[in-house]
Amino acid sequence: MNIEDIAPTQRKRIAFFGGSFDPVHNGHYSIARALLEQFSLAQFVFIPAFHAPHKVRLKPTSAYDRYAMLCLATADEREMSVSRIEIESPERPFSVETMPRLIEMFPNADLFFVIGGDSWEEITTWREWERVLSLMNIIVVTRPGTELLTDHVTEEIRSRIIDVRGKYYMDDKVVTPTIYFSDAVELDVSATAIRKEIRDGGHDWRSDVPERVANYIEKYQIYK
């Protein structure tokens, strides 16, 4: 399903999840499925980065392979889609540059930007990080048992945090910009561990990714 197919008469909620997705795994899928329900989202959009600008020392897998794997993982999911907004950009955009484009594309929607707990811990390293946290609603998804600290952000930002961990969020009104802490996901899967196991010749990693993604990785020897 395309975002444009959502009924225009509804005040829709759309969440965007940016990242390397190297590879996309069941943890990512679990985040999408859980947040679709918890926040009553109309659409959950994955945005693969060409290369995370704040991780300049890391060389990711081809953006087009990562995009293809995301498309395979979400092919049967009506409420999930994949955007090429960053991998087709003439320059490698930062989140602070991508977010205004999304706001312009969907002026009548309540927009959410999803980040992981590790990104929250490193948020002050992002370009114009305070503006990032003010452009649209943010959902910070924690891994199981992870504590989210707030002493690294400003008092003004802390005042906009709503902790919905352990709750079923169904508020009909969204006040922008709000930062939500969510622990809706129970799976703890590591893309780094998956890549390492593949390079080491293991096979258990297949249970951590969608079957179509596993077949793609093996057919094209992505991490060998």
C-alpha cells in the first residue's frame, strides 16, 4: 500500500523509521507492528539511509541492497512501506534535512519519527539535534530492560517527554512536538551480530530475519 492510498478525509498518523537496516531483521518488523497498534498509525514507513552521516567511519552495505531487503520484508504488509527519499537524494541528507521534506509532503498528517534507544543516547551528536527533536513527534523505542536517560538533553526537551512504556497509547489528540518513550517491542535482535554470524559461516541468523530477506542474503552473498 502506498501512503497516498490512505483515505484523505482522515487525519492520518504516519511514522517514519530511518536507519541503516543492514540488514532489516525481525526486531525492526516487530517495532513497526507494535507501533502501528500502539499509536493507531495509518502507515509505517522505513527510510533506509544511503549512509548515516554521523557514522562516517562505518561503511554500510549498498543502499540498494538494503532497500531491496526492506521491500521484500514488507511486501505483504498493507500498512508498511519503504521510502527512497534519502537514497535518491543528490546529497546524503541528515535527518534535520529529511524531516522538513516529509512535513511538506504530508501537511495534513500527524507525523512521528522513530529512533532507537541507542540513537537517543547519541542524539546530541546529530546535526542540529535540538531542531530534530522539535520538527515532529519523536518515538524513542527501547530494547528490553534498557534505561532511558534524559540528563543529556535540555530542560525544555525533557518537558516534552511522555513515557508510554507499559501503556497502550490511544490518545486521539497529538500535540506537536512530543517525545514518546515506548517499550512496545520485546525482541532484541542485533544487525551487527547477524552480519558477524554470516561471515563466520553460521546459520542460526536465518531465524532473525524474514525468510525472503534470508534468501536474498544467501543468493547474492551480501555479507560474505
